[in-house]
Amino acid sequence: MKYLLNLFFIVLLSNLSMAQPPKSEGSELRKEGKLEAAIEAYKLDYTKAPENWRNTYDLACAYALTFQIDSAYRYLEIALEGDNSLWALADSDLFALIDDPRWSGIEDGQLKRFQESNKNLKEPEYAKKLLRLIIKDQALDYYIHQARSYFMAQGNAPQWYYPVGAYKQQIADENYGTMQQLIEEYGWPKYSVVGKIAADAPLLVINHHESDSVRKIYLAQIKRSCLEEEGSCMEYAKIQDRILVNEDKLQIYGMQFRYNEDRALEPFPIIDPEYVDQRRSEIGLEPLKEYLKRKIDFDWTIEQKTKQ
């Protein structure tokens, strides 16, 4: 039970950063949890502007979130015709699709277009496996976000969150085993080998593991990859701070949050908070004031200093 409650708060704030779609009626309805209405809005926009790939992609995602698999594939294939990125292969909105035989075709098609455009994946097969790991790691996050909205309004998690959270925990446990096997076979992933999206897969899996002992095992490697610009410094900071917070210690970078008595998010206490931006800058992170405002709409007012 304690782990499920921890997961409720952590998952909301540590998911992979994806490009944010422009606001539309469909997007607003989706945000409110009204998926069927969102589908109708996306479909209406599709009839008006079928060339708008973003709307078509969002329509596919909404169908996937409601487990309408065939419709999701129909619009996803249309949306990806001109897309040479790998974002879709890491998008947890599409989790319902990955056990369907058609998903391998989506993976192969996107990897082929990406390689033709960029030619910089040294191990595309490893990248594909890592991207699937990310989708599973982020799976069900839409529904957990809806649980968060319920919590903000009601002050408690909805009852339906608990089976979703339990399934999320099961996926996380399976993902960790898969991650270990992949690293043993291919080695620790690097940006220069599998690309920036795929290389972050182990960091997400490790951050979502229930045990800090696992995070401590990999922390030195994660920090090294950050400093060598071969891995995410953002995820390193989250993992480092999570270890400290779980040990009731002051965090370093301000990456972990809690709910206050008003059910508003705020950062856990930070060591020498007047120097936090200097520490963040040393690993390439934006000022904490900007991060907190963007991430949780929190106003950070502590004046920053620099140690000589």
C-alpha cells in the first residue's frame, strides 16, 4: 500500500518529457478525462484538416487510451506517414497497441525513416528494445494523472486508482528484469549509440523501482553518463534527490516534490537553497525558479548566490 501511494506521487512528476501538443478542444477534453468527447472533437478537426498530422496523432492516442485498437492503428499509420522521429515509439498513450502484431511494423517503419533522415543510431535494434521499455515504464500514466486530478479536488485517491497502481507496479517489476537483461547483453546505453530518447530508458526504470538499493547500485553510472553527456542529467538529478528524500535528508537539486496541507505541490527541503542554481547549472539544468514554475506552478523566491 505504501509503495502504491508513493507511486501515485512520483509517477506524476517523473515521466518522459514529450513535445506538448497545441491546445485544441480535443486536447482540453482529454485533459479533463473526457476521452470519448475528445475523440469526437479530434474527428471533427480531422474532417476539416486531414493534413494536420498532430491532430491525427492525438486522435490515434485517444483511441488507444480507450483501447479501441483498430481505430488507433488506422489514424496512427496516417499520422506517421511523414514523421521521421522516434517519439511515437516511446509514447505511453500507445501502450494498448504494443502487444498487437502491427506494432512491430510501426517500430520498423519509424526506425527506417529515422535512420534514413539521421543515420546516427549505431545499434537500432537495441534502441527499439529500449523504446519499448519506455512505453511500458510510462504505461497507465494518463489514468494516474486523472487520479491526481481527483485527489486535488477530493483530497483522497479514487478507489479505481489502486488496481491501476498495482498493475503499474507489476509492469515496473517486469521492466526492471528486462532492463537488466538488455544491459547484460548490450552494455549501458549511450546517447551516441542508441539516441537520446532510448538511452534514458534504464534511468526511468530505475527511478520508478520501489527500492532505493537499486538506485544506489546504478547512481555512479548514471552520474558518469550525465557528466560525459551520454545520458540525462535531469534524470540523474531526480534519482539522486529521490534517494536523499527517502532517507529524510535534504535534496540537492530540487527535483522531488510533496503536497502541502493545501494539497498544492512544493519541493522537499533543499540543502543550501541559495546555491541550488549553481549546482543545477554545473550539470546543465535550468534555474530552479523556471523549472518549478513550469513543472508544478510553484513560485521559487529564494535569492540565488554563487560560491567562488
